[in-house]
Amino acid sequence: MPQIFRKASIAFQYPDNWTIDEEVGRSGHKSVTVSSPGGAFWSVAVLPHSADPKMMAEAVVEAMKEEYPDTEAYNAVETILDRELIGYDLNFTCMDLTSSARIRCVKMEKNNYTIFCQGEDREFETAGLVFTAMTTSLIKELDSPLE
């Protein structure tokens, strides 16, 4: 049965056997990361409404390229529950394993959100479906009043 994370301006469902970690950055921005038993993870960060989603996504790509110079980035646009999410699909090598990542940014009424998920390719095939379900539950909750 899925668990529900609900705090402040973030709410979503996640698998009950995954671990969760909350963080508040130096700038005061909140983020939550959920990790699978195999090491793949999904993360959401809350940013001010004034933040530009395109610039947010590009900043993540640049950080990935600094960490993993062989990173290949492809523009991506995805629609979930009538919300357009912009970002990138990434491919790179980490510790001799090919890995994939997704960056998605969405502008909502009060805040902007950056969603980042990553995993080794073999796990990403199945975890990717879970990442999409988690992102969908986040968008659904954001479109509903949060308690």
C-alpha cells in the first residue's frame, strides 16, 4: 500500500518500501527525496513562484554535466493532468554503469516545483513507472487544496 507524504506545500504518494528524506536548503527551499531499495531516487524541490522553470531545468543539466561530463541531455515536455512540465531526459555513466535521469519543472499557482529522478538503467526501466506515478500524485495534490 502506498504511503502519503504531506507537509507544507508538498504532498504525494510513494511506495511503502522506499525511504524518504526531507531537507531545507541554505536558501530556505524545501526538498523531499524518496529512494528505492535499489538506489534509484525521485526528488521534488519547492521554489518561489518567480523562478523560471526553463532556467531551473537548465541549471540542473549544467550541474549534472559538471559531475558527469559524458551527460547527454534531450529536451522534454510532458503533460500530466493538464499541467505542462518542461525539462530534460539525461543519459550518463556513473561508476561504469549507464544511468538515466529526468528533470521536470512545473509552474503552479503559489510555487514552482523541480522534480528530478535518477537511476541505473536496468532499475530505471521499472522505477520510471513509479516516478511517473509519484509525479502524477504530486500534481494531483498540488491542484487540490493542501491541508
